[in-house]
Amino acid sequence: MAAAAAAAGAAFLDPLAGGWFTGPASDLIGDDGVHPDDAGHAYMAELMQPAVVAELDAIRAAR
């Protein structure tokens, strides 16, 4: 996915490589043991928000 994002000129955030769901945050994984629960999705949104804002600012600045 990272390569595809780079080829498209898009940013890529990797929650697994970033260790977003290790330690106490591992409680934010749902019953299937793979996907975030609702609180986990909210947590991801908080962590992603600065990167999204930075990308949007860069797009606006390029106009």
C-alpha cells in the first residue's frame, strides 16, 4: 500500500508500523483481534488528523 500511495503522490500512514495499537492501545482492537473497535477508530482519527491537515494545507498552498 505504501508503494501504491507513493506512486500516486499520496501520503500513507501505517498504524501497524507506527505501533499505534501496542501497549495500552491494544485494548482498542475489537473482538476479532484484527480490526479497531469504535474507540480504536476514534483513536486513529486523532492520530491521522494532523497528517490530513498537513496534506490539505500543502494542496491549498500549491494552488
